[in-house]
Amino acid sequence: MTQMTEAMNGNITEAMKQVAADEKLDPEYIRKMVAKGYIAIPDNNQRETVAVGIGKNLRTKVNATIGTSTDIVNLDEELEKAKAAEEAGCDTLMELSIGGDLDKIRRTVLKNTNKPVESETIYQTAIEAIEKDSAAINIEPDDMNKNIEKQAKDGIDFMAIHCSVNRETLKRLKRQGRNGGLVSRGGSFISSWMVHNDCENPLYENYDQILDIVEEYDVCLSMANAMRAGALTDSTDRAQIQELIVLGELVDRARERGVQTIVEGPGHIPINEIETNINIQKKMCNNAPFYMLGPIVTDIAPAYDHIVSAIGAAQCAKSGADFICYVTPAEHLALPDVQDVKEGVIATKIGAHAGDIAIDMERFGEDDIKMADARKSLNWPAQYDLAMWPDDAKAIRDKRPPEEEDTCTMCGNYCAIKIVNQWLDKADKTAFD
């Protein structure tokens, strides 16, 4: 039984109860939304995780990616990144290693976290083909499913599967053309194989076999957006929309099997197109949870793309996206280090929270309301407790301490709040009638 089939049968699982408690919602609401496919709970039955709900009317969740590259292979550092991401407040992790012993890295990461973990199975399949025959175009289709099953057995909770890249999608891409081309690594592996072998995508053709595997292990499918734009000028083009049509059809087929799905989205996209993309996705994919990658809302801020994506994340959350993959300062430049990971999670968490409170201040902004009271009363301990990252906030004030304990060095003796507390608040309410 999967989370979805349990929900369809009227059963509230422990994972659903956990999500309900975390979100302060009725467990029956969570069950109904899981049954419909509007909420997903990535929770592989091979390992125990902290249940995380992603979808309709829930707090916008944040994913952090880690993983080696062909240039830098350091498993200890990847574990440090995972720890830093968790401490900064990520909800899930994505293990994207492409260098070193991929099985060992994945299994070690899974062993050292109780967060739901995602993978991109095509990476390992393509890399094994390259190491064997020097080219991803020599992938054996059967190896795709073998790696999906291996990673499911290992305990991967949700998988990015590039099932929606088919011949019609590539036809749209070629006919329209792009400034930034195709930037999905998984999409590049699949599309190059298709072109070289003049065949349909095996992941698309053999989708029912994939559903057999993920149903057995209750793996949530993260429907990969291989046609996402890598430049603002390419966003919301015909190739992306064509892929979205296919994704909607694949979501329907997964739900018929009781398999949970999340649909991935852009990418690089101007702010004014974010809401449009989310509305189209929700319509085309029957309200499946929407997973935005970043997004990047300007192409010319390398070294500060975590700030760029925080702006995009806020707009996404406000417009109804459910899940945001962080971006670090190193995006487009280098493999992120531990500090990059921390800064990426923090920026995305802020953006997602800003979008959530724009939807419902009373529900999602409870601590913001309390913070206003703490600042009004100059209650510094309470301000630290309410801060998203208390230690960081306290460290800044402690480094530059004020002469008077109830103020800060920004205004010192001329603190507006202190002045108001001493004079205006004591004035009679009818004094200015």
C-alpha cells in the first residue's frame, strides 16, 4: 500500500498525522488531499523519515541539493553540506552526485539524514554508460529501470524521472530554437540518446514499468522538467508547454496506480510569467504539487543568484507553488561549498515564507505578529526566539553592543520605539481630539 492508496481507502497513516500536526490542520483534510493527489508525502517504505507534506494549503517547502561533481569528490564535505542545509531549515534534500562511488555516496547520505531525499536516476545510468563506452548515447534502456529499482531499494523517497521528453517535445524545441538551449543535465542525456538512436525515450515508452517499481517502494515521482528554460528569453516557450501536456497525462496515469507525483517547473523565468506558469501547471496537471526550481528571475547576477531566486521564491509561493528548490551563490559558477549551501537555504526560506504570509498572515505569519510585539516592548530575548535564525541575529547584536541594553547601535539613545514607549503611549487617547 502506498500513502496514496491508503488515503484512497480512507486510512490516515502515521505520516499523514505527522503532516497534519506540523501544519496545524485536520488529519482528515490531509488524507483527502493525498487521495486526490493534491498533497504528496515522499516517504519510501524502506526507511524512516520525518514526514513532509508538499501541496495544497500547506507551508511552502524548501529543498536543498548536495552532491559531488567530476572535479570535486569529497563525501565528508557532502555530509557537512547536508547538515548545514538541515540546520538552516531545509525540508528535503536532493542527492545529485556525478563523481566518485555513486552508490556509496547515496547510501551514506541516506544513512545520515531523516529528511526525505530525492535523486535523479538517469545521472547514474548515463555516467555508467560513459565510463563503459565513453558516451551517454550508449545507455542500455534496461539499465534505466535497474537504477530506478536500485535507488528505490536504497530508500530514495522521491525521484526526478525524465519521462516527459518525447519525440514531439524535441520537435517543438528544434522548431522554435532557444537562446540558452537545453540546460537540464538529465534532459541532455535523454535527448542525446534519442537523437543518436533515432528512438523514442525509453522512460516514456516504459512508464508502466516505472510505476510498477515506485509503487512497490512507495516512491513519489518528481516529474522532471527537462525543457525548463536556462535563459529568461526562452521561458514559457512551446517546448516547455508541450512537455507540460505530457506531464499532465503521466500524472493521471500515476494516480490511477496510487503513485504520488510532484511536477517540476521553471527554471529561469521573468517575474511576470511566474503566476501564469503556476496556473497553467495546476490546470494541466490537475492540481499536482508544483516544484519550482529557483526560480532565477534575472540572468545577470552570478555570485548573488541566491538573492535572485529568493525574489522568485517569494513570487512563486504567493502564486500557489508548493515546493522550491534552493539556489546558492555558486549557481552557474562552481560546486557550492558548505557556506553556499547555508546561504542558499536561508535565502529560499525567506522568500518562501514571504510568499506564504502574503497568502495568509494569520496562519503563516504568527511569529511575525509576535515579533512586532517583541520589538515594541524592546524584548530582545523574545526577538531572538522568534527569529528564523536566532544565533545569527544574536551574534550581530553582540558584536556591536549598545551602551543601553534595551536599544541597539542603529539608533542608540534616539531609539524611536523607546521614545514612543516613554511619551506617546502614555498620552491620553483623547489628547489629540
